[in-house]
Amino acid sequence: MDKIIVEGGRRLRGTIEVNGAKNAALPIQCAALLTDTPTTLRHVPLLSDVRTMNKLLAGLGCEVSGERVLTIDPRGVASGTLEAPYELVKTMRASVTVMGPLLARYGRARISLPGGCAIGARPIDQHLRGLEALGAEITLAHGYVELKAKRLRGATFVFDLVTVGGTQNVMMAAALAKGTSRLENVAREPEVEELARILNKMGARVHGAGTSVIEIEGVDNLSGVDHAILPDRIEAGTFMVAAAISQGDVTLRHAPVDDLHAVIAKMEEAGVRFEVTPDGLRVLGPERLGPVDVTTRPHPGFPTDMQAQMMVLATMAHGQSLITETIFENRFMHVPELCRMGADISVHGNSAAIRGPTRYSGTTVMATDLRASASLIIAGLVAEGRTEVRRVYHLDRGYETIETRLQALGGQVERYHGARG
Ligand code: UD1
């Protein structure tokens, strides 16, 4: 297993490009299953999650070629097994997003139940109830969910809670259903809007994405498209925090500023300065950071995927901050590792009280999930001495060669291949 070593104490300076968004790419890869012709995606981030999805699509019979420019040809699918196997779903929960497209296009799907994962139980009941509302017959057996439907029918469905993947799954299924669907209490994330855009390019009729009600007039068939993936707001946000706490001066080219309002607002509250320049978003880290109170919420609220990184910023602030996690029940696994590096954080239920500023000191830490790993690397950037981050395969799910990107900004960050985890 690889490890990453960070030598702290460098101010980050310079300009980097923001990569395509993982969470936009994954559902759009699945959307290719809805069509009869190849889809080409551009600005695809080179991430292990994207590769896992490609493997799943290839297993279903798609011909998948390319990386940064990725082509998915679904014409070989009909004769396949139409299954998302346990081996893939257990490594990446987003694998369940093939369910809606397979059911809508081929009338059946067999998906391994995801089970628990590091950041909570994460059930898929809302995906299933939504598809059932569209007419799917669902059976659960041997750890798999089997779905069948001759032709899905448009329906009204109200989600009990806001789910990004659930919204995407049901939206894709409804795109090929007979009649009109109305989905209420849907996720408003930019990646949902992006999926709606691509579905409409494919020939679908999706209205209202970005609001809490989406209406979809079903169509009989969809065609493959050529589409460039939108920039990753979480990758951008991660580099924003790294720049801010290192008193850096970093410009993020193509940063999706409009998708980052909640993060920018909280960072401004802490004293970070931002300038929107023709080159992108410039982030200027202050000499002294102030405390912030943050509660994660569905978009347009503060994203849970930025919670761990924001916690590192809070540890560097003068005073007491409070961070409350409302989306996932077990998403503070970075806390003990940050504390081992010197942070003063106490967790009570779903809130973490943070007293700063911390003088981090480098040590060996263990990455536990994707965003937790990013927080450890960021803390390493401001730590005294050397921080060794192990189990970086979590990081590679969502950040493309983070070490070379931070090196480009002057950070001393190296990857060592094959080290024992
Ligand atoms: C997506 C993102 C992930 C992000 C999350 C929340 C992708 C590939 N991943 O994950 O990075 O952290 O949104 O912004 O886009 N829930 C249920 N029943 C369901 C579905 C969800 O109870 O049927 C719960 C989950 O357990 C969780 C909450 O709803 O507590 C939000 O989950 P959801 O929005 O579905 O997250 P994902 O789509 O898996």
C-alpha cells in the first residue's frame, strides 16, 4: 500500500486547475447505460472510483475506452447478466447508481446491497421506494436486490429525506418511463443538475433540477452524447482550505464559485480572503484565523464532504469552533488522528468542539475514509516536521495525484509506493 509523506511549514503559492468532479462523473457514467449509442465524457478525473465504475460497466457488457476522454459504448449490454456484484459495490457504494438505468432500459437489474461502510449505515431504502413507485417489482434475497419491470410508469414520489444518489437513480429511471413523474424533496446538489443537463442532451425531458421538485416527462429512447464534466467543488474546497491555513496565495482555475457559496462564506467568516479573477478563484490565507461554527446540510448548505477539511481550518483558528455533522452518523473518524497530531477536539454526539490554534506536530496517521484522508494531508502541511499518512488508497478514490498538485503549489509532499499499510 502507498503512503504519503508531508513535510510541513511551506506556504502554498501558485495556480492549479480544478479537475472534473468525481460525484458528477459517476452518475453520468451510469447514464450511458440508458442509451443506444456511445457516450464520450471529457475532463474525466483519473480516480479509482471512476475506474471501479468502468469495471462495473464493462462487466455489464459496455465497451469502455480512454481515461481523461472516456467513451462508453452500451451496445453489448442486452445479453449480459445485468448485475452489480458484491465485490464492486462493497468498494464503492455509488455502484448502486446503475440500478435505475438498468431497470428502465432493460427491465431488470440485480444489485448487491451495499451494507454498512466506514461513515455510517447508508441504506438505499429511498432508491428502492422511488423505483417501486415507478412500478418496479423488488425482491431481496441472498444479499442482493432484484428489480423487474416491463415498462416503468411515471408517478409522483416524495423522498423521506434528501438523498443525492437516490434522486439520481430515480431520475434516470423516470427518464425512460411511460408518462410524467414528479419527484419531491429531491437533492439540489450541482451534480444532480449536471446529470439533468446530460439527460436532456441525451433526449430526456427533465425540468426543475436544482430545486426541490423535479418533473420528468418520460421518453421512449435516449442517445449517447459528448459531454465535459463540471469542475469538482470538493477538490476545489480542499485546496482552498490548504491555501488558507498555510497563509498561502493560491489561484484555482475553473473553480466552480457558484457551487461553493456556503464554503466560501464560512471561510470568509474565519478571515480568509477570496478574489474572483479572470484566472479563477484566488484564495489568500490570513495571518490569523478566527473561529467558525459550521453545520453540514444538503446543498446549498455546507457540504458534508468538506467537513473534515473545515475542521482542520477550525483547529488553526484562535478560539473555539463548533462543527455539527447532520448528514452521516459516523463521520468524525479523522478526529482521533488529528488529536494525535496535537489538535484539541472533543466530540459530543454529532458535534465537535474545537479549540485552537493548534501547533500540529507530524507523526504517522491512518487514513480512514476519503475526506478524512484529505484532512490529514492538509494538517500535515502546517505541522512541524514530518507527517506520514497511511492507507492512501482512500485518498486515490477522490483526489487525482494530490501529491503532485500540492508540489506544484510548493508543498513538500511525496508518495512512496508499496509501503505496508
Ligand atoms: C453522495 C456523494 C457523497 C456525499 C453525499 C452527501 C456521490 C457519488 N457521493 O453520496 O460524496 O457525501 O452524497 O452529500 O455523489 N440515506 C438513506 N436512505 C437512502 C439513501 C440515503 O437513509 O435510500 C441517507 C444516508 O445514509 C445518508 C444521507 O441519507 O445519511 C445522505 O446520503 P446520500 O445523499 O444518498 O449520499 P450518497 O448519494 O450516497
